[in-house]
Amino acid sequence: MAGVALLWSGGVAVAAAAGNRHDEVDTEHIFGITMGSDIGDKGDLELELETFSGIGKRFGTFFSTGTHVHLKYTVTDNLRIAPGFTFGSHRIRGVPGIDDHGEAGLHEASFEVRYKVLDRHVAPFGLTVNVEPIWGLIDEMTGQRTESYGIVASLLMDKEIIPDKLFGAVNLGYSGGTSRFLGTRAWGHDSEVAIHGALSWQLMPNVLVGGEARYLRAYNGMGIDRLCGEALYVGPTFSMKLSKMLGLSGTVNYQVAGKAVGDPASLDLVNYERVQALLRLTAHF
């Protein structure tokens, strides 16, 4: 938890020292884990390093992290593609139901496609469709080696509520996949539905702060009929431009409500973690 606090306080300190150059706000990364509808202009090239961490179960030690590397290219003003891969690690000790584990390596490869349906500058709000097929090598929860295939699909909506000051976003998402642990023949299926909402305020040129709330529901199977658990996360967000080319953004989300099916205790610490944190560095070329 001290590391999470340091991540947040360090990010805000850097934000306060950000440059004075003012440009139009790109909403994609100003809402934390929640995403804005902007995808850049035709011909834009961007390298993104995004580290996501899951921290804490009800008992024992649990820490997982994955650094997603995406190379994003805006093909047209409405279409962007982004091949990527993820390196990650797990440190698990004394967590009931999960074997102790500690390993790092390549976790997955993906190919993201985004299509902007509505441009927020001319429409009442922005709307972008995101689809990302994923091939996985490591189970996100246990850290064990797997063979998995999945897809993430989401609607990314945002609006400039107060010109140049207050921005809002809503995301609706579905993810599903099939997987098997190496050495076994049994394939399992799982899915998740997510609803995100966020607000971001431009505190000074190139520096935005805000907050987000995320409601997640985990299911057994590709359909959304066999509920495993649900969780509500809330947390502060920040975003800033370090220079004309570099941007930094992030969030720390805390699970404030939730329930796992079959577990009488509060919070869902079977399917989710106590804390989820994200730190993202982007470079535009």
C-alpha cells in the first residue's frame, strides 16, 4: 500500500511541475482506467507503456502487475490500430485457493482496433468503439501458465461539460474468453461486464485531476447468466503533459463494495483485488 501511495503522490508532484504550454485536451487518457473517445489525427503514431497492478486479497500476500506495450497508429481520422504485448509478474503467498507463485515473463499479445463513430467536437458527445482480441500465456489471477483466447469490446463515450475545464466519460464494456492450464485438456470459459464513469477537471494548462467509479461483474461462461461476483471501485485520477511528446497519467482504485457468490464476507476478493492501480506513459511521434 505504501508503494501505491508513493505512485499517486509522485504523479501529482510531477503534475504540479508540468510545463506551461497549453494545447487542446486529448481525452483518451484523462480519466484513469476509464477511457475517452479521442484517437488522435490521421497519421499520428504513439507508443504507450501502461502498467496495471492488482494488490491484496482477504488473506496472504497478492501482487500482480502487467505492463502493456502498445504501438498505436491512426490510419484515418476515425480508425486506429494498435498491436501490443504484455510483460507481467506475480507474487502470491498464503492466499487461500491459489498456489504460492512468483514468476515474471511474457503474458499476452493483442491487437486493438478503435473506430470513432461520433466526434465530440461536432456531435453532442464523443463515441468510439473498441475491439481487442487477445492471446494469453499466463492466467491473470493465479500466475500459472495457460493457453487462452479472448476478446475485449467496449463503447467509449465522453463529453466536454464545461469548455476547456470539465470533462466526463462513460464506458460500457464486455470481455470474454476461453482458457486451459498447460498440461490439462479441460477448457474453461469466463466473462466480465464493466460500467465506468469518470470526471476530470483541468486544474491548470496540461494538468487534469479527477475521479472515477467502476462497477464490475464476473461470470462463469461466455454468457452473462452465471454470476461469480461483483465489485465497485472508486479512486482519484491524474493526467499531465510532461512535454510536447510525453504524457503521464494514472489512478489508484479501491474496492469499496462487492460480493463474491458463496462468500459471506463483504467485498469480492475472490474474483478481484482490494486495490487496482494504473500508471501510463505515452510518447507521440
